[in-house]
Amino acid sequence: MESTYFKRFRMEVDLGAARRPVSLPSDYRFVPWTEAVLDLHARTKFRSFRDEIDSVVFPCLGNLEGCRRLMREIRNKPGFLPQTTWLLAHGSSPETLQWCGTIQGIAERGGSGMIQNIGVVPGHRGLGLGTCLIERSLEGFRAHGLRRVALEVTAENSGAVRLYQRLGFRRIRTVYKVVDEAPVVA
């Protein structure tokens, strides 16, 4: 069995720095966490990541059941923070409703926060929705009393790295994720 190594950056932002307010484009809205939206987070996460490099690095992101399992695991973490966990909806009627963005957060031991995943469905990218999700989540971390928030990003995902840098995240460490490739059975 062969292994592939993916370079990832751990990035962190100081919540003491001033944040600039952002607003969603028209016809988009934030949907707060409740247990009833767990599966909507999983479905949105799957649609956001299934064709991206992160579904190779983390195979659970490449299938719906893996995303459901991941959402249950995040929800069951002791530091899960509902006020940092959001969905984005687009459309104003049941016929036009689309779930198009997701973010989750946890409080870690040591007094910092960690963004677990942020995803925007491909047809909704380029509108500033990622910025809006991150800023809304950071408000929740700050309200919880945390001063620093981290996330990890695959280095090849240069668009995400640039977004996080623009929002004040700084690289604090480089880590490598090992992915074992399953042997091909003929």
C-alpha cells in the first residue's frame, strides 16, 4: 500500500483585533444550529467538498454517509459550539430554497477555538459567502469568550489560503496528512 502526503497549514486568528462587518448578498440568510439541521449540514458539506482536494485528503468528505458521520462526531465533541455553527440558505420559497454553505466550530482545551469545516457549494462561490460564514462563526467564538481561533487548510487549496489570510489568519504551523491509498483489486 502506498501513502501520499498532503501539506496542510494550521492558521490562527486573534479575535482581539477589530473585525469589519460583512453582510450577505440579497436572498441569502444564515440558519443557526439546531439538532434538526444536522443532516442539512452533512448534505451541504458533501456538496461543497465532494469534487475538491479535501475529499482526497479526508475521504469521508467525498461521500454523503461520511459527511453524516463527521457531523455527528463534531456535534458530539465536548467543546461543540452551536453559536459558531451555521448554514447558509438561498431562496425565499420552498421551491427555490438551496442549502449552499456550512461551518462548524468547537472550543478546544486551552481556551482557543477551532473551525472544523467551512464549505460553500460550487454554484454559490465567488459571492463572499465564505467570508460571511467565517465572520459569523468568529462572532460566536468571541461571544463564548475565546481569544484565538484556528483552522487547518490543505496547502494546494490556494483560494482558501488567500481567503483566510485576507481575514487575518496567519500560518502558525505546517503539518502533513498521510493518506494511504487502497490497493486496486482487479
